[in-house]
Amino acid sequence: NSTFSFTACMLNQRGPRARFYRAHYANKMVPFDPWNADPIIHRETGASSFAAIGSTLKLLYDTQGTRGVMKNVFYELPYYGLRSVVMRTVLRARANGNSKNSNAVAAS
């Protein structure tokens, strides 16, 4: 479902007989036409934060059910949120360390 996989499908040179499949939330593969399918789900740009969260949760419920919503809200969201905080902290510390090292080199 990534733009890379869509591009690979579009560059396929097998002609009109080529068949393309992608994963579906129901643990199955479904056929699709890469020229007429959306690789990403886009939200309305004018929607409020609460409306965007609501539409995301509805989409999640429609595609993965109650269990999928619970897993994403109580496991995936906190896990990836914490992971993001850790990565930003490490990268910020490295950037600050590099700027201090370059300042020390310039001063000597």
C-alpha cells in the first residue's frame, strides 16, 4: 500500500494481462488496479482535530473491528508515541553533542 509498491506495479511491463494484489485487513489478498486506487487515505484538510480523530477511529473500526481499535488505542499508539519520544531525544542529544564538538574544534 506504499507509494513505492504502487510505483513498482505501474512500472510492470507485463501489459494488460498483469494482475495486482494487496493485503486486506481481513487477512486476505484482494486484487486492485494501481492506476485507479489510492495508496494513502487522505483526510479533509479543514476538519477539526476531534473530527479527524473520529474519522480515523471509524475507519479503524470499519476495517479492523473492535479488537483492532482497542489494540491500536491501547498498544500501538502508546508504543509508537514512546518510541518517537525516545528517538527524538536521542537525535536531539546527538545534535547538541555534535554542535558542542564543532564549537570546541573551532575554538582550538
